[in-house]
Amino acid sequence: MDTRTLASWINVAQKAFNYPWETSPIHALARESVPQHAHGPLGWLLKSDINSTWALWYINGIVDTAAYEIDTRLSYAHFYREVRDALQEDHRGTPWDEISHLAKVVAQTAWPEIEFRRSIHRRKLTKKERSEIWSSQPNPRCYLCGYLFTAAARDRFLWVPDAPQVTPPIAVDFVRPRGLRSGDLLPQVDHIRPVAIGGETSMDNLRLACGWCNRKKSSHIDLYGTPSAYAGTFDHPNMGRISVPRPLWVVRLVKMRGRCEDYSGCKANIDNAELFVAPRRLSGAINPTNCAVYCDSHDPWRNQRFVGAKTYAQNFQKSRF
Ligand SMILES: [Zn+2]
Ligand SMILES: [Zn+2]
């Protein structure tokens, strides 16, 4: 690892932090490439998520899809032609077949979203469909974090008459405080491909997620959908003050890592265990560059992670940023 590269990169970043509304330090930082080491082991996810954001902006920047969503008389052929004309302007002198090819790729990527938004409806699932989703796995777990649903949660999900409320837990994970709200522990039907970008309410696009993950994930599809600082700080009774990561990061990192990272070659993964996020460097904040995913038995914070729900509520201070 080249420590000098890291130091000079941070120096350039520092000027941009100090003068965020001046153009020259921002241009200087834009010319830098991020040193490999700074991304951490999840660099692939950090890069992919920024790329998908740029790809969506690029596509919508060629032809604004909003007009097509509203005016249902506008056809795909019309959309394709508009995309092709805009690209031709952009790439003067490029052979026609190359332009047509790019236009086809762009139009075919954007069109399903337009079509879906035209007919937007979040269809309510029937009782039969709910039980079909429930019985599609032997032991239903949250597909995002591996949380195992309780029998009480199942009864509520399947609308069993007189099913009692699910009792909130006495202790919560301070990194993922699930259980502060009653709906956190209940299975919810989630769209793998979000409704907002055209995901359909069909069996193969649906999974069970715990209420907490589903609420925090919302319709976000990348790590950058939230501000970059931490969610807040927690005064841990034994560990002192610790920053609590953004909930969206926790959901995305656990799901995308998907397995316990213990060196022993642990077999725990999202389909057979609940997984937890802990920092790789205990001195550092849990952010996307510094986190690891563990099962309960390999979690370095297993003895400190769960704190009384009341303690959590009292000792958590939301970030002001
Ligand atoms: Zn979950
Ligand atoms: Zn493990």
C-alpha cells in the first residue's frame, strides 16, 4: 500500500472540504483518482453504486422521461426517435448504425420504467398470495438481514384471527435498533426491484423483509441515497460514545456482503443466519469503507451489541447533519 498516495489524496480533499464553494479546489479533487486502499474490501459495491447513479442520470438527461409518464399517447417509437436525435446531436460524425445501437440500448433501458409509471398501482396482496410467499421458504427470514421471523409475527402476517401483537424486544442492536416500533419485527412484502423504478407486484419480484430493513431501505437502490455522515451517536453503557451508521448502509452492506466474514470460513449466510455489521477497525466509524459482516457467534461486538430498548432511546442522539 502506498501511504504517500493516500496522504496526498487526503491533502487535495482537505482543500475541497475547506473551500466547498470555490471551484479550483473542487476541480483539483475531481482530477484525483481514489486510491484503491481507501475503498476498503467493499470497493466493488462503492464503485458500482456510484456508477448506477451516474447511469440513471445520464439516461434521464438524454430525454426527460417525465413527459412520457404523463402523456400516455406518446409511443415507444416516439421515445426512441427522440433519444436517437438527441444522441446524434451529441455525437456528430458518428456512423448512423452506432448511434442507432446506443439509442436502442438507452431507450430499452428507460422504457419499462415509463410504462410502469403510467400504470402505477400498488396492488394489495390476497391472503392466498401472502401465504404463498410465506411458505416459499422453510424458515422465513428477512431477505435483507437474515432475521428469523417469530411464530407470532407469522400469525399476524397471515391474518390469523385474533393473532396477538408481537411483543417488542427488551434489548435492541444499537447498530440496527429493530424493535423500537411494533412493525419492525413483522414480515413485510418487499419488491426486489422497487416499485418506484418499475418493479412489478408479481411473485418473482417479491420477498419477505423485516419491517426495519424495509422501512430503512425504502426505494433506495444505492449507498449514496443518504447524506454521508453518520445517523447519530450512541452513548454505550460499556463502550462509550460510538457513532451509529446510516440505516441504509447497514441494510445494503449486510445484504450485499451476504455472509459472515470470519476467517474460519464460517458457513453462516443471509439464508441461514441473521447477520450483523461491525467495524473492521474498532477505532473507526462504521461507514461503507470500514465495515465487516458477521454472524452472531463471530461478531466482535456480540456482548456489547444488544442494549436495553429504553437505554437506546435515552442515549441515542440524532446527528444534526
Ligand atoms: Zn431485516
Ligand atoms: Zn460466522
